[in-house]
Amino acid sequence: QSHMPQLQHAKRVDEVVLCFMIEKFRAVEAIEEICSIPGVDMVQFGPSDYCMSRGWNRSEHNDDVKIAEKKVIRAALDHGVQPRCEIPTVEAAKYYIDLGVRHFCLGDQTAKLRSFWIEDGARIRELADSL
């Protein structure tokens, strides 16, 4: 049971960005149809889950992953849907900008936290050990 009337909820959903993860092989194969659905505002390709759905280790299929990712980006742009890409560094954005991508997620919060804990954690341990 929703906490708001049904039509108010429908209006709210119409006003938010609907972004869909394209993570399965079948979703990549159907990307033209997915991007043709009214209301799909944004898509993001998920390379790791895509590889798992194919039974692949990602590190062994980098070229195949790039082909699938480009297919998703091109289909999205052709249908007026915005692609969003997760990038590990600011420098990595250039490749995607050249493809027409304008929306990014800079890094993964878990990876950023892990890096912070390892690097800054080591520094604070060194400082504590020197006391």
C-alpha cells in the first residue's frame, strides 16, 4: 500500500528520471526496443553483470565488452535516451564524451572508501606508531 494516492504517485514517477541498468546479454540484444519505450530517460551499461550473464570472466573479454557498451550508447542516443557511464577517473571521461555521453558516475563508492581506508588508514597507523 502506497503512502500517497495512486494518481499522485503516477505524477511523481513521471517527474523523475528513470534510469535502467543494462546488465544482461538479453537486455543488450533488446536495447533498441528498450530505448523505444516511452518514459525510459537513461540507461547505464553494467559490464561485470553483462559478462556474468554470458558466462565470461570480464578480464578475458574486454573487446567484447566495449562492443556491447558502444551498442548500448549508440542505441540510447539514437532514441533520445541519455546514456550514463561509470568512470574510474576524470581522464576516462574523454573516451565517452567523444561517443556523445554527457552523464557520468565518477567511481564506485565502495572502491573510493576502500582506497581511503587503505591509503589514509596506513598513514594514520604510521603516525600512531611513531608516537
